Amino acid sequence: STTSSPTACQCYNPFAGTAQSFIGDPDRVCRARGVCFVPCETGCQDEIPSKGVFGSGKCSSAMACDLPGGKKEDAKFKQECEGSKCHQVNVINLKIENTQNCLTSNCLQKN
């Protein structure tokens, strides 16, 4: 069984230090496939067995891509200074999910 620990759900590169390290690069595979390699049974709620020649015996997670160690995000901020006074604007990304009761409304349900 999986021990659920949010801090344990993290991408890793099982090919680090090999000629095929690009195959498991978390930033690259998260952007290309939407999932990354994660150690099996370490807490990713959406963990699934990886498939294919390079996935045999490994696990994958989409959730880990949005956590530290997954996709790399460029620092997005702007800073303007006059003397010792600075004004800084930080740009952050939010992922918002909600649940709707579609019994009596016209909302779109997805499977």
C-alpha cells in the first residue's frame, strides 16, 4: 500500500548520470508528457506504473509535475527602484478546482 505523504511525492530522474539522462529529466517529461517518474509507493495519490521500455519497473505521476522538483518555472517578477524605495510585482500561477452539482443546471460534465 502507499504511504500518503505530500512531501514524498516528487519527480526524480532514474536515468541521472547516464547517457539517457534526458529521458527522465523532470522538467522535460512534465512538459512533454504531463507526468514524471516518481519513486513507487512514496505518496503520490495519482501514482501509476510507467509503461514502455524506459518505464519498466518505475512509476509516474502528474501531480508531482506541479510540485517542487517538477516543472521549472522562470521567476516572474518586476522590480522598480528609486533610491532606497523599491516596488516589486510578483506573478504567481494558481490552479483552482471546484465541484458543481449538475443535477438541475446546464453545466458540462466531463468523464
